[in-house]
Amino acid sequence: MNGNRRLAPVSPASTPLASRPTLAHTHLMTTMEWLEALSYLVTIIALPFGIWVFIKEQQKERMNDDEELYLQLSDEYSKFLRLVLTNADLHLMTQAAPAAPFNADQIERRNILFELLISIFERAYILVYEDHMSRQAARLWQTWEDYMRYWCRRSDFRGLLANLLEGEDPDFQNYITRIAEEEARKLQ
């Protein structure tokens, strides 16, 4: 007899109160569902947005670092130009040869100034130059290449370049030597 007995459907009215879902319980489930949906939203939208913001901030920081480095190097070059000004008798800012040959003191001061200049150029090359530069980095580097080209137009600078480059970075040596050769060809 027990085997053929069917269970009658249970009506909500016949279930005990403790086992019925209450309004608070239903509300709690809805809140949990909302929280879960919000967590998905954070994962889908806010997390990628946060990563994007982080990357943009890193790029901005890198750009600021590049510009700060450029300003430091520019300050060094400005100091060098002040030295050139205090040694105006060497005529380093003119392309014309001096009226009279330099004496030993003038030759030594010129050579020291050229050593300082090569040191600044090498530092700029090592810190700024890259084979594949961003647009911003290329813009900053172009100024340094212009300075190098200006000085490489001077025959006295080119004549001393091999000695000035002894012990310097090999890539820098190749770079400025190429510029010097290009500028010498333009002057012929």
C-alpha cells in the first residue's frame, strides 16, 4: 500500500511559517543579486577603465621625466654657452677663422671647451636617443642633433673630433662621426 501512495501537492498555506520565504528573505536575495551584478559591472567596465587610467598616468609620467631630463641637459648646454661667452676671444660661435692663429693658452681653452661639449652631447645621446623614438622623444632629440650639426660644421671641431671621441660610447662615436661627415660634405 505504501508503494502506490501518491504525495499530495503542498500548498503554501499548508507549509509551516518557518520554511516559507519571507519578504525580507526575498529582499536579501535581490540585494545579493544586485551586489553580484555590480561586481560584474566593476569587472567588465571599471577594471579595464582603471587599467587604462593607470597606463595613461604612466605615459604622462614618462613624458614629464623626458621633459625634465631635457631641461637638465639644456641647462648644461646653457652653462657651456656661458663658458663660450666668457672665452669670446676663441670665436667659437662664428664660423670664420680667427684673424690671428691661437696661442697655446687659447688652444688649450678651446680644446677643454670642446671636451665639455662632447661630454654634454654624449650624455644627451645616452639619455635621450633611441633607435625607435616616440614623437615626443624625437622632437626633444632633434634639438640635440641640431646642436651637434652646428658644431660639426666647424672645421676645428671636426679636426679634433677623433681625439675628443677616444673612450666615449661607441654608438655615440658612430653617430656624431656620421653627422660630422655629412656636414663636411655639405660645406664642400
